Amino acid sequence: MKLLLNIKKENDDLGKQVNNLANILSLTTFLKHTIAALLLISSISIQAQDLPYSNGKKYILGEVTVSGNTSFSEQTIITYSGLSKGKEMSIPGEDIGNAIKKLWNSKLFNDIEIYITKIEGNVAHLEIRLSDLPQLNELKINGVKKGKHEGIIKDTKLNKGVKVTENLITTTKNFLNKKYKKEGYLNSKVHINTIEVKDSTPTARVNMVLNIDKGEKVKIKDIVFSGNEILSDKYLRRSMKGTKKINRIRILKRSKFIDSAYQADLGHIVETYKENGYRDARILSDSIVYNDNKTISLHIAVHEGTQYTFGDITFIGNTVYSNEYLSRMLRINKGDTYNGVLLQKRIEDKSKPDAFDITNEYQNHGYLFSSISPVEVSAANNVIDMEIRIAEGKPAYFNDVSVVGNDKTNDHVIYREIRTRPGQLYSKANVVRTVRELGQLGFFDAQEISPNFNNPNPNEGTIDMEYSVKETGSSQIELQGGYGGGGFIGTLGLSFNNFSIKDIFKKDAYKPIPMGDGQKLALRLQASRFYQTYSFSFSEPWLGGKRPVQFSTSLSHTKQFLYNYQTGNADKDKSFNITGITFGLAKRLQVPDDYFVLSQAISFQRYDLNNYNTGLFTFGNGYANNLSYTIGLGRNNTSVDPIYPTAGSNFNVTAKLSIPYSLFDGVDYKALREERNGLTNTDARSAVIDQQFYKWLEFYKVKFKGEWYTQIAKDLVLKPTTEFGFLGAYNNDRGVIPFERYFLGGDGLGTYSLDGREAIALRGYPNQSLSDNDGGTIYNKFSLELRYPITLKASAKIYALGFLEGGASYNNFRDYNPFDIKRSAGLGIRIFMPAFGLLGIDFGYGFDPLETLGETTSHGWETHFIIGQQF
């Protein structure tokens, strides 16, 4: 038996070497190129005997046999190798090399040997000897938490049955080392051991042990600069956003070394120089020095260069806009310190899709195919003359506009929100606004909405627009049960936010409910031994289907039973009932802009008291009617995601007014009040007077709320909020009604709502503890919230927050002092799941004492649970 080829594979790159070897063998003698191959590849050994066929003689291939430790059938290996019986081939030659290459590229075998077993005339018999690569049987991971194992297996693809090669082991080590170093574990070590499984199974298998020693995250002791004379070390360190040295006072910024953040910060240093006119600045070198106390120091050498100023700035190629207009947009003058970063932002600010820059000015007026390039034409005497070269191109028009990804939402619901129409002149602002409007619907994952530009044709001036959406669950269910107030409380709430009322009689539409028309339908029932509430609401956002006019209606009923302090039970003979109905219209305005919405509503509530004497009202028997008109003006231009806005503002001012009955009912309320003051609550006459005062409620109510969102870092959002409310009376002799009042403090939620009251959240204090028992007529509140997202996936949006709040409630303007407030601070988390709405928990610390509770020091910690509240 003569060994023709013996190839043992050590890594996957040798497949190319085998191929090259085969080519060599086909060109010259076997012996010469065996030596050449040995010089090139130490891991491939080829031996040849001094045989008469060493010059590449033609042979007919006879029998081919297979030997070795393999689970594959002989016929499968022979067929795959291409060495078929009866084939004419040169030995040696490229056929042998190709066979080896095919077998090796299958990544199934550990080594391959080809022998000539016998030669009979011009017939050569071959033997292929090989062994299978071992499969991974079991993987054991040491050094990390069990919860991380699944992620490691997924990232490294170390699944059971995978072929284990030296290359797999090496790449796994390199991947994990790189991964942990990016996370700040500079001293991480990864070791991999394999153990052969010895059993009766013919397949070669190994168990693998993956030992991971991440070590501790390395902190930065110091950041040292050299070569900087103009900008100080402190100034440069401040420009490094993600790389900070140890500072015991700093809380929000980490001092752990993260390589990816460090590399980005090296770029930020250069940008800082450019912003100050040093356009030639660069990093000469950077190094890491390991200290004895397991910290590191960063040494960065910079070249500052000289400072430049702007010289002449000329525009070339512009015909749509004049030089003067573009200069006003650029807002950079001759003699200003050179700032390359600012120049680029004024031309095209890629961080803000709706930025006020020259590129957007062109694109908002149809010039999609325009290009704007700043070019330095002179830098003599450190003065840079610039040419802004503009290629305007043809105006672009939308050819086809489509939407993909909506399986439940009907097309007309989406298309009525789209600001880009076929045949319309292209506008980037309209594309950005469309993405926002689709995100604000709440039917789609706001993070996944993507405007795709298809078939751009600069010559024809056309573009196809495709909006890709991903639907999320828009309906919510509230099912709660608990024990409180001396009894069981059960709640059932259903909210369908993409309802289709026109399909309620179509059997096929129930999947599980009729959906797709963008309407909202909500039902809620809550009951205990002491109260029952029922409510129904419906809204249509596009009344008539042609204009954004929202119609809404709601119907509610509440029954409250008086608590018997002696028995601890509800007295069903003493009750307070409220029945209400509301109709509203909200219209999107065009002036001052179409972010404004004017809303109007008419509502009626009937309050019935039956022996309900609690001190909450001035009468215990009788009724009161509340017919009111509400008008509101709001403007909401917050960014795409309504759950986690990152920019924009939202403000609302509303006025709720009743009819001023005292102007024409002919009642002398001054005399009635004087008479009432002389009576006790048990006098029969007092009930008659009370009924006269509150038969028809007379009041006006004004409320303002404004909130702003500012993205102060990549995902970190600052949200300041201010609120103010006032409840007044037309006639001071009638006084301010005991209904419609403000109750400040706590989580802002209540199990039920009596008499039109409003619960205003102020965390860090108990619910409604910052108002009198009967509520306040004036309140103000100030809040500062810092938010950071943990995940914004469609299945669950989660973000953490920190807050500072202050507010107070007052009974009249004589006591009003906007600076005399109760203050608090704390932390919280919010979780939004489409099926259940917003859930959350807050831990608030009240800095001020509650005099009503007899406190003389800070109130301390309060825990608040948030359910279904987004603001």
C-alpha cells in the first residue's frame, strides 16, 4: 500500500491551501511540489514513494474503499468525493486534490488520507481513510450566572451536535474575551477543555467545559493628556462622555473602562478641538497603564495645531435659494472661529431628522436628490475660505405610496394619517410627520415604523414611498381582585383601542372582536360591599371619515353606600348615587399649526343623596344637577412613541363652565346664606336651603398642564411638568360648590370618583393628604422627571425614572403661595404591556411634615403603585 496523500486539518483556512496544493500537483511532479507544500503549510504533510507513476500517469480508477472511524456509509463518502469507479484520471493530479477539498469543506472530518492500494496494469485502486470530527455532547459553563448561559450558547452557537474543531474553540475564546473587554472586564480569561466521550456510540463525541473568569471591572484612576497647551486636561476630560475617572461625588456617570465608549470618546476629543477652531487636531497616541491597585490610567497624546477662522463663504450651484437666504440659514460669518462640527450641522444635522438646516430646507421643498458639500478652497494665514457646492437636481414627486405590515388595521385608518400622497411634491417634513402620526395611533410599535424609499429615479424626478409598520396589541384588559376597606373589591375593565363598530353584526369579524377602524370602546365595572361603579365610553377619531374631528361619548353610574362604623358593614338604606353622560367633539386645527386641537364637551351629572350624612356635603338628602360645558385647547408635538416620548411638548388648558343661574333665577342667595348660618344641620329648614343652593350647580373651573421632553443624552430624557387648577364661583353669596374639587397627594388614582373630583398625584405623601377633607379649590404642582429606557420592544416597554416634585392645595387666593409647597423625590419604574396598559411602582420620599398627621419632621418614604396611568 502506497500513501498518496495524508492531510490533517488544523483550521478552516486550510481548505484554500488544499485547493492550491491540488493545482500545484497538476502542474509538475509530485515530489517537487510535496516539498513546496511542506514549506508553505506545516500542518499539511504529503508523502510520495519513488513510484513509476510519479510523473502523473493516466489511470482508470478501480475499486475505492473507505476505512477509519466514521459514521457515514462508504457509498456516501465515495459519491461525495467524486472518485467514481471507471473514471480516467491522472495520478497524481487535480482530481485527488478536488476530492480532498470536497471532503474537507463538508466540515465533517478530522483528517483525510488517500492510499493507492494496488495497481493492475492501467487500473489503480484507492483507499480513503478518514475519521469524523467529534460532535459536542454536553456543555458546562463555569464562572457566570446560570441566567447568562443561554445567551452565551446562542452567541457562540455551541449547541449540542455541533462539530468541534480547533477553529471553533479559538473563535469562541476570542469572541468571549472581546465581549467581556467591551463590557469593562479587561482582565477576563476564557479556557476551554474538551473530554472525549467513550461509549458504544459510533459517532465521535466530546464534552466541553467552558471556564470563564471575568475578573472585576477595571476603573479609571486618571486620564492624563500630553501635548495640549490650548485646551486644559479638565476641558478635554469633560468632552469624553462615556469615559470618566473615579469621582466619589459623581453618581450618574460610570468610571469603569468600556473600550467601545473610550474609542468613541477619542473621536469626541478631536471634535472638541474642531469646535474651537483647531481643525488639524488629532490623537497622536493613546495607551493604558495598569496600576497596582487594580485600576488603570489612560495616557492620551494630542496634536493641537493652530486655530483657524472662517473666511469667505460662497455658495455655488444654487438657483432655488439666494445666497443671502442660505447665508442666513448657515448663520456663520466671516471672522468667526472655525467650527467644522457646527458647519456640518448647519448644512445637515444627521442627529435630528427635522433640524433647521440647509439640507432639510431643500428636501422639504421637493429636492430629494439634492446634495450639498462644503469644500475648503483656501487655508492661507489660518483663514479658511469655503465653497458650499450645491447640486439641486430635479424636484422629486411621490409616484406610489404604500403601507406594509398592517394585518388588523384597515388601510383607510392608516392612509388618512399619511401626509405624503401620490403626485405630491416630496417633503421630508411630511415623511417625518407621517411617522409620528402613525406612532401616535398606538396600534403599531413606534420603534419599528420605517419609511422606505423605493425606486428613486433622479432623471424622472420620482420616488416610491413605503411605510413599514409592525402591529402590536392595542386592546387592554383589567382584571383585579383584592381585599380593602373591609371587603373584597373586584374590577373588570375592557379597553378596545382599535375597534370597528360597523362590524359588530358580522360574525366573521370576531377575532376575537371586530377591529381595524381605529375607534375606542371601553367598559369598566367595579364593585365591593360599599360601592359599585359602571362606565362605558366610545370615541370615533374621524367623524364622517373625511376630517380629523373626534366624537366621543361616555356614560357612567356610581352607587356609594354609607359605612356603619358600629357594625363595619355597608348601610344599603343610605346611599349616594351619581349618574353622568358626556358628549364631546375635538377638532384638529390648522392655525397656528396643525398640532393644535380644540375640544368641546357637554356633560350632565345627577347627584342623588339618600340619608347620606358624612360632613362631605352640607346636606344629606336631596339632589344636585351639574350641567356644564368644557372647552379646551391643546398642542401635542411629542415625538413618535407615545409611551416614551423623547422630544416635543404637550400642553392643555381647559375651562369647565356651568350656566350662571344666579343671574336670572331671582333668588336672594345672600339672604339664604345668612339664614342658613343661623341654623343647624338638623333643622328641617337647613335642608330646604341646601337644596336651593345646589339644585343646579354653578361654577367655573380652569386648569392648565404643560410638559416638555428633552433628550439630554442618547436615551436619557428630561421631562419637566407644571400644573395649575382653580375652581371658582360666579356669585360669592352662593359660594364655591363642594363638588368638582382637587385632591392632591399620592399616586393620583382612586378606586372610584365621587362628585367630579380630580385626584392629583404628588408622590412621597399619602393619597389626597395634601388637601382638606372636602378638597381644595386651587392647586399647583411642579415636577422634574428623568427617564431612561431599559427596553422599548413592542412586547414590553420598560423605563426607569427619578423625580423631584412639589405642590400644594389651597382653599382660596388669600392663602395661595406658589412657593409654599410640599416637596418630594424618589425613584420608580414603568412597564407598558399592550394587553394590560401601564404598570409601575414609585418610591417617594416626602421632605416636609404633614401637620394634619401631627408630624414635625420629614414625612419619609411612601410606596405608590401605578396602574393604567401614563402621565
